[in-house]
Amino acid sequence: MSKTTQAVTLVGMDAHSEKIALCVTLWRHGSEPTVVKNITTTLDAMEATYRRHIPAGSLTVLEASTNAFAIAGRLATAGFGAKVLASDTLAGMSRGDRINDRIDAQNLATAYARGGTREVLVPTGVFAEWRDVWFGYRNAVKDSVKWSNRIWGFCSGHGFKLPKAQFKKKETEVRAQVAALGWKESEAFHIDMLLKEYGHACEVRKTYQSRIERIVAGNAEMTKVMQILGIRFIVAFALVTFIEDVRRFPSAKKLVSYIGLNPTVCTTGKDAGPRGMSRYGRKDLKALMVEAAQCALRRGGSDMHKWARRKAAEKKHANIVVCALARKMVCYAWHILMGHPAPNAEPEASFKLKLAKLANTLGKEGMAGLGYKATGEYVNAVCERLYPPQTPPELRTGTLASA
């Protein structure tokens, strides 16, 4: 029997925190899947259920959710194939009066069999660990900003002088004003708790940031991405962590679309042409790249940055210019990670400064862990690898700035 007509076992899974629903089907390419049986079990008994009811060589599809990656990993360890689909796969497939786990599991299998579903990359190995570190850092940033804003609101509401941004200065100024007013312990209780929460959030944020700095300093791909003006260690860490394998994006446009910096297109009837920016993609990476583009637009001197400033001078909307520059920077990052061009030596001076700051934050112990005795030794080693002296001048100028 040919590959296109051979029946395979396709399992749709609707997963929850404790219970999972399985719809086991037989599917031939080009036809609708035929339901064989429906199974309801628990997460703890998932492997045992698969060994008892699901044949080897089957494929399981499930929607992206909180525990989807963990389930896919457990199935892979048990020897069963699994694919995680985008979380909106079932959008529009269920009727309002026909929604339950069994129907959702069947609809997942049907949607995959019909084609057109979007698969989500399941992070592997160290990339899964780095994602956890990134989410921890992002949440710590949100917490520190939240408590800082509450302190600001308290000071504003009680007529205090608004404190500085840094935690130590903020705590000193607020406590000094409370002491000057002679408040009792009960009156100062709330602001004391706000300062404690803010101090804890800042400490957690600093710890995560130190961890990210150590990872970036020892990772060649992350340091390579830092060549781009505006991208420092936080952005470089996030880009490499979520891209994982750049070869899964066949072109720079695919990476731009993954991040969500691509314009939407509408060609229907008489209406045609690009519209606003896409609402899809990774919003966290999109926000980081827009911030990086804003920094590069202010300080950059390459052809890419001059082009953006010309557009701004021509009265183009500032947000459009920044997003366009961010899109070019993502294309630049794709080329660097693919290893296509010789490294562009134009930003070498700013790149050395970034590396020096990164090395200084790690300190002597951090540098010793990477095998370097001093900051200068680390900076020179990285730059010699990226900007070899034998590179011809016509290649050292680089051509990616206008890509």
C-alpha cells in the first residue's frame, strides 16, 4: 500500500491539569479521520493508557496550553509521536451547545487531518531551561514595576516628594519623609510593606539578570547577535532562546513573521495592499525589538539608521519608522545566525563596549569560569573570532544594513 493511502493512527488529545480526553482515529491522507474509540484518563496514568490502547507509530496532536510541552515530552520519552498545535486551532470549530472534552479531542484530530494547522515548536534541552529563565525575568520586571508604581501612588496621595527611580534612593527618601512626619508604626505600616515587596522584587530581578548575563557571555550565538546596535544581552538572550534553531526559518521574512513585525495584507475584491502590522507573533520579542530599534534610531550611524532617520524627516509616522527599523534588525539577526555574510565590522567599537560591560558585570569569578583572566582578554577573543584580520576590506564593510 502506498504512503498516501496507508492508514495511520491519529490521536486527538484535549488536555487539562488532571484529566485528558483522547479520540483515537484511523486516518488516510486525503480523507476524514474515522473515530475508533474515545478514552478518558488522567495525566498520572497517561503512559499506561497509551501502552494499553494506542499502537506504536501513532501521532498525537494537542493544543498549546500550560502543560502541553510537558505532555509532548512525556509521550516522546514513552516512544509516541506528538505535535503541539497553535492554541487557536479549534476556534470556530465548536458549536455553542456541543462543547466537551471528547468533541474537542475529535475536532483536533479532524483539524490536523484537513491540513492548514500551525505547529508550535516544542523546546528541547537547554532551550526549555532558558525559556523558564526568561519568563522568570519578565515576571520579576513586571513585579518590580508594579510595586514601584504603588510606592509612587502612595507618595503622591500623601503629599510626599516623589522618589528617585533606583531602589536604594527610593527607600532612603521615603523613609526620611516618614521619619520627618513622626508617623507611628501603625501609620507607616503600609509603606513599610510596599518597600519590602519592592526590595524583594528588585532582588529577584537582579538575580535573574545576573543569570542571563552569565549565559550570554558563554554563548557564541548570543554574543554574535549583540553586534547589532541596540541589541544588548537581554534582547540577545530572548532572541536565541525562542528562535532555538534558525534553520527552521527558511528566510528572514519567516522570522519577521514569527516575531510579528510583518505587515498584514488584504487582497480581496477591489481592495489590495498592505495594512497595519500583524497582531500575531511573539509579543514579547516584538516589544523587545521595537525598544532596541528606538535605541538604534537615536544613536546609529550606519546606512540602515540613516535610512530610518530620512523616513522620519519625511514626516513618516514615528511608530511606522521604528517598526520598519526593527524589521530590518530582525533580518540582520537572521543573517548573522545563519552565518551567511562575513561579520560586519562597522559596529565593532560599540560591540566591544557591550562586551566590556557584560564582562564587568560578571566580575573576575565569572570571567574565570569562562576561561579568561581579564575583561580585555575576553573582549579581544570574541572580536578576533568575529572580525578576523585576514577578512578583505570589501567584506568587512558588510552589506546587510540595506537588507
